[in-house]
Amino acid sequence: MTDFVDIKVVLSQKEFEDAMSVRRQVFVDEQNIAPELEFDGNDFSATHLVAYFKGSPVGTIRLRYFKDFVKIERLCIAKNMRKTNTSALLIESALSFSATKGFEHAHALCKKELLNRWEKAGFFPVENAPSVSQNGMTLVPIAKKLTLPEKHITLETSPDILNIREGEWFSSQKIGGSSAVDRTEQIKHFASMASKIHTLKIAPDILPRNWHPPLRYDFVDLFESKTK
């Protein structure tokens, strides 16, 4: 038996509110982060992706753009969805979206003690970038080199394509969409799941209304997600 998780690029007010509701429940209600810190004003200049399960928002991630890289932030997942690779699917979709947009590097933060795991997933420490102390953690700036698809946005891209809705520039490369969920397969960590995005797994007792903070900010705790 299969169900579906959909990853959508936020393109409507309703989808934007869904992304903000996930973050409010995770970061503000669960982790007691002040709303003015969580909702920092950058949401209006960013791209958001939202994961839906049975019509309910169960995860989100934020992308912000700088000269030579895209910064991945504010990843949060519903409590019971942590026994799935929904977080990996969101990250993979975000990286694919960014590469199609023409960015060759993605930036993020990770816990110092988890750096080795992120390196195995293709990330590397940013040279000469200072570590950050936040919420009792030491966070290391990391980056990943993205492989640009054959069709990606450039200065020479047709204006007709540039005017298309975000993430739908090339019909054969639409970002997000539905991914089948196989309830019977065992859950694996992001390092192995990242290359197997289409074998999404979900536990049979999922209650999308139950929220849990998988991490504080950015996606620093992803590798600590439990699979048992």
C-alpha cells in the first residue's frame, strides 16, 4: 500500500501560510524561539518549499540567494515524519531547484560533531569562514558543489522561460511533485537516502498534526534524526 508526499515550491498565499505554520509550531511553540527571531523578515525575499502528506503541511525548507551561492535554512519536519526521508526529499528538491536556477554552490550550517557525516554527503567546510555559537551549539559553515543540469537558467535563457512560474522553467525538470511512499521498507539515514529519493518511506501511524523540532535553525541536526 502506498501514500504520497508532495514537495511544492510555494507559489500562493495559502502555501506560504502553510510553510509559516509548520515553522511556528516547530520553532516557536515547541522550541520557544521568539517569533521576532524566527520570522526575521527574510521570508519575503526567499523561496520556500513545503512537504504535504494527505493534504497537510508536514515539512518546509527556506532558500535565500547570495552572489555565488544559495543558503539552505529553516528545515523542519513533523514529529512522526522524522521516521521517513521527507527531510532528505526536501533537501534534494531544494538542491535540484537551486541547480536548475543556475547556482553552483549551496551553503548551510552543521553541528561541529556532525561534520564528518556531512562530508560523506558531499558537503565540505567553508575555508576561512568562522564557526557560529548558537543555542549552546558550535555550528560550522559548510557548502556543497552542485551539478548543473543540462537545462538551467543562464543570462541567455529565453525571456519566455524566465517568465514561467518558479520551478517550472523546463517541463521535463519540474521541481517537487509526488513521490511514492512504501510503508514496508526500512528507513535509512540521509547520507544513503539522498541518492534514493524516489523510495520514500513513511511509518503507518503518522499523525501530521503532531509536530516535533528535529533541529534548531538551518538543518544542523538532520543526521541525528532517529530511524527506530
